[in-house]
Amino acid sequence: MSSRSCPDWPTHLELTPELHFKHFALSEAQLPGEVLVALPDVPSDALVLCADLDKNVFNRDHTDERVAQALVDSHWLAREEWIERRAAGG
């Protein structure tokens, strides 16, 4: 699998040191079926997702808006929501 570290890693390290964001194509990310079904017009080989795949958290700033919406509608969390939940102790 070809993955690329997010160029904003210093910010991520400061805000979410437990996460490691990389840039992925849809074909690399192995997203849930319900997410892929919602994205029929997004090229599977385009770098459209910035995420920590192990934690199911994505970075909106570097994620295609269509992909971000499909992820929000699934069990994935945006980085901001991850930070809020962590601050709330959950």
C-alpha cells in the first residue's frame, strides 16, 4: 500500500499526538461499503483522504468534501470531533 504522511504533521503532533495522518486514495483506504457506495463519482486512485486508518479519524482540511460527508455519515470521526471527545473524557 502506498501512503503519504500528511504535510501538516507538526500541527497534528501538537493537537493529536496519538494519531498519524496520511494521505490515501479510496482504493488504498479499505473504507466501509456504505462509504464507497456514497462516492460513485470519486476516482478510486485520486488522493482524496487524509486519515488515521487505524483509529477511523480523518482530517477535513485535506479530505475531499464528498468523502468527508460520507465518512461523517458512517462510524468515522473528523479530527475535531476526536479532539472534543478526548477533552470530554470519552
